[in-house]
Amino acid sequence: MPDGEAIVASGLVRQFRKGPRAVDGIDLSVSYGEIYGFLGPNGAGKSTTVHMLTTLLPPTSGQASVAGFDIVHQGRQVRTVIGAALQEAALDPILTGREHLLLQATLQGLPKPKRVQRADELLTRVGLTEAADRRISGYSGGMKRRLDLALALVHGPRILFLDEPTTGLDLQSRTALWEEVARLAREEGITVFLTTQYLEEADALAHRVGIIDHGHIVAEDTPERLKAEIGSPTVEVVPVEHDQAELLRGTLEQFGTPVSADGTVTVQLPGGEAQLAELVRALDAASLHVASLTLHQPTLDDVFLAKTGRKLEGAADEEPEEAPADGGKRGRRGR
């Protein structure tokens, strides 16, 4: 892999005229081959950061480089090494999926003999072979997002920017995209900068996560370490007989301070999952019969709540949309 970092930003700021600072002095670095999850709610500054790093928007102040190229002074070089699939795919409803890929290959300067080969390869990779010669007007939302990913990969970029690529998709389409993104990093060494509102998406894919809120990065580390900062897992125990709640509390006190609510007793396990077997043995020794025993691991939602004082809202509450295209009236693509 190349020397240095794939993406570096220092004191990066973007302030819109008569508006607040959408991005307020962020510092970050992303290694080659890494999937970096940029997590935050709507309006946090995620897309503005991506627009600056992909040279679509100049920063107000600060510096950043992508693949060693300055985003302000070497924009053309930046664009040759990146691919980008932004929030809204700019697709022509009267063209087919294959025609989009052939057009993109032509614009990227691929030799004519390689265009068809590359288009076929990418259609297979994103699972659109059977729909390759259908017009985009008949594509579902998930199919359009997969085609947009393929278009971003036509010229073989070293760094891929994905701005909320699965928003509005059903679980099956979302999982398919996750698998392809993970494969790109694992097998091809592509660096992925992924913005998302989905906690499970960042947890499943990202090697490291940066949490942005109101233009500031409020936390950054691996998902495991961020969750470990919040605390150890908890066990929630419900006794078969409600009058055994006090006995249950006494038994669980050896692990920590139990908390009772509505017949349920909850205790934190400072030793983590390893203490679960010990807890079960303690219940058995006390002849306590339980109706249910549930282990709760800290989540990125807990991390976000601890760092910002509120839960992450937005995409997780949206209904997925898999209806056919609405005429392709989409925002611009940044490539």
C-alpha cells in the first residue's frame, strides 16, 4: 500500500454565508485499506465534509489531503484516485444500467476494448446482470444504489466515498451493499469513507468510527473501544416467582449493585461476558428459577447518547422505500 495516510484533515472548516459552521475545525486521518465510519444525525456535517474531501466544495479554512493530494490546489489529481456515490444518484431514467456504465467508462477514458468487459464485471459484482438492459425508470431504490456503487468503481479508484449509501433501502438491499463494501476493503484494499446514520451499519462495517455532532468530532475509535468506554454488559433477570425478587437481588449482589424494576433485576458484569457462566451457577446454587435471562451489550447508540446527550435519530426510524424510480430526478453525482 502507498506510504502515509489515505485521508488527512486538519482544522477543516466550512461556514456557509449567513449560516452556522457546518463543519467546525475537524481533524481526522484514515489509513489505506480502512473502512472509516462517519456517524451522525442529519445536519451534523457529514455530507459537507464529504463534499470538501471530494473537491465539490472548497473549505472555508483548514487543510486536507486525499491520497497525498491537496483538496484545494490539486483537485484534478484527487478526482483521478477517488470514486464517490453521494446521497442522491444522478441517473438518467431512459438509459439502461449497462449504458450508464459504458458512458461512465468512456468519460473516465477507459480504452474501448475494456469498456464492455468492465461494465459486465461490475454488473455481475453488484448483482444487476439480469437487469442490465432495463431502463433505470424500472429500477427499485436498492438497484439504483447498487448501480451507483458500480459507477463509482468504473475507473478502479483507490479511495471510495459513500455518503449514506443505504438510506431508505430494505434490509436485504442494505445487507447486499454491506457485503460488497466489506469485500472491496478486504480483497482489493480500497479505502472507504462511509457516512451513515445507521448505528448497526457503522458497527458492522467500520474499522474505526468518528462521531460528528454540530460540526465537531465528539468521539473517534474502533466500535469495540467506544462501546467499552461506556461500560461492561448488563444482565437482566426475571424470576419465575415474583416473590423471589429480593432473593434474586441478594444473589446478584456479588457481581455488582442490582437494580430492580417491575419484577426484573438488572446487574452490570464488570468482568464482561466471561462472568455469565459464574452468574448462572450462582442462580443454580440459590435454587432460583428464572423466566428469562438477557445479556445486554453496550451499543453505539449508548456511545452517541453518552457523547452528545441524545439518541441518534433519523434514518433508523425511516420506512424503507423500494418503489420503482420516479423519473430519475436526482441530485448531482460527485465523481
